[in-house]
Amino acid sequence: MIDAFIWWLSVEILGLIALPITFVLFKSLPDRGYAFGKGLSILFVSYFLWLAASLHIMPNTRWAIFLLIAALALVSILLLKGRYRQIQGFLSQNRKLVIATELIFLLFFVLWAVIRAYNSDILFGEKPMDFAFLNAVLRSEYFPPHDPWLSGYSISYYYFGYLMMAVLTKLTGIASSISFNLSLALIFALTAIGAFSILYNLVKLSRGGIKAAIGFGLVAAGLLLILA
């Protein structure tokens, strides 16, 4: 339970740090990309860690991740200058959107975390390979990561998704056997608010009301992740 809370809180903090960046990047959208902040912050930190570790500029360590988060925060602070009142006004005027987004994220995260808690074994299908790749990324000082199946070789496969979840694993200090399932819950929740945001923006751009936008956004998340 405490691990799930730490994982959720870490993602929330990263999303908050990236808020000024998403506000600028998605200035044309009614929700200013609020729902994308969490995913983008993880993406930015992971990409620059991958780049630095691939070029042997900086190793794949926890302190490196904190350094990159600090750099992300610095960029946000610079963007915040001259936009503080705009962002404050947006959050104040769009409280229903912010609350709805956070509740949907929390609901879908908890839902899949509970489901995985009742079926937490890392067995069958590609799960053992996924787990091996996650641990290979965690244990590699530089990239590409060591191949878990062939000693002395590196992974010749797409591993960036594992890297993103490994970044959160190192950041939170949670064991990979637990973070593996929390990663699945996080992807589920990020997909939910992504679908919600797309429909919300489409309805608002079509001059729909706030209730209709939130309602259709919630339906989109449900259709994509539950009924589908």
C-alpha cells in the first residue's frame, strides 16, 4: 500500500513540475495539456537520462535522475516567469477539469493496482521477459543495457519503455518486483487521462459545455480501457 502511494505521489510531483512546460506546449488546447504533464515529465527525464548514459556523459544512477528532475524544474521556473498569473488563473477557472483529471487518474491507477495485487505473479506470456528487461536497465550503468539472456552483449531490442519505468523505480527506491506491477497500473491510468483529455478538448473546441466535455471524456476512458 505504501509503495503504491509513493509511486502515485512521485508521478503527481513530476506532473506538477512539468505544468508550466505543458501550459506552453499545449497553449492551443482548452485544457492546456494538463493531463499530459505526468507522462511528459517521465518522458523528458527518461530521454535525457538515456541520451546522457548512451553518450557516457552521465551514468544511470539515482543522483543522475534527481539532477535531471532539477533541470526540468529549472526550465519550468524560467517558463513560469511572466506566466504565473496566467497559470494561476487557468487553474482557478478550470477547477472542475483539474479535479476530474486527478480523480480519473487516481481511480484507474487504484483499480489496476488492486487487480494486479490479486494476480501479482510475473508469469506467463512476455511478463518474465519484460521483468528481465526492466532489471537489465536498472542494473546497467550505461546504455544500451546488458542483455539478460546473453552475457557480454547488450539488448538489441526496443527498451525505452522499460527505461521509463526503471527511472521511476530508481527514483522511488521501490523493488522492481513491486514496481513492475505498479508500472502496469500507471500505464493504465495515464492512458485513461490521455483519452479523457483528447475527448475533453474535442468537445470544448466544438463549443461544448464543461459538463459535456468532462462527461464525454470519462466515457472515452471507460470505452477504451474497460469495455474494449
